[in-house]
Amino acid sequence: MSKTINEQVFEIIDEMYNDLAHKEIDQHIKDILLIAAKHLSTEDMPAQVVAAKTVNGITIWTMNGKNLLGNENAERIRKLMRIARSEGYKWNATGLGSLGVQF
């Protein structure tokens, strides 16, 4: 049985959090991942929205170059970006890539 989009996003976010939990990066990034997991578990917003807000939020905190997440997490972020655009979910101008839409 294939995983739902919600399960896929949760798995990616969980992997990222577990990888970063004990690393010295800005706490805001860890908080973004926890907030995303909470929204996925309560299912109060579509998984594509959670994926986009997670990517946008992490982007802000990594722009200064001080919070290097590594190649594995870069690939996870790319997966979240693909999911944010999947399953017919359409973002308008304030969606993925708009840094105003974030956790």
C-alpha cells in the first residue's frame, strides 16, 4: 500500500528532526519541524501546505549560511518542494517560495 501525502511529509519531517535534534543549528529550524509535525498529526491543514510552509521557514533560517543542514536534508527539502506542488494542489502567488508563508 502506498503512503498518503500526509504520511510522506511526516516521514520526511521526522527524519530531518531526528537528524538535526542534537546538532548545533538555530533552534528556530527545530521549532519549524515540530510545528509542521503537529499540523500533520492534527490534520488541520493539507500536507502540501505544511510542506511549503516548512520549506519556506527553513529557507529563511538557512539564508545566512550559518545553519548548514547537510546533503541528506537538502534532498529532503527538495522532496518537500515536490510534494508541495503535487496532487493537483495549486499555490497562488503566496505559496511555495514566498517567504511570507511559513511557520
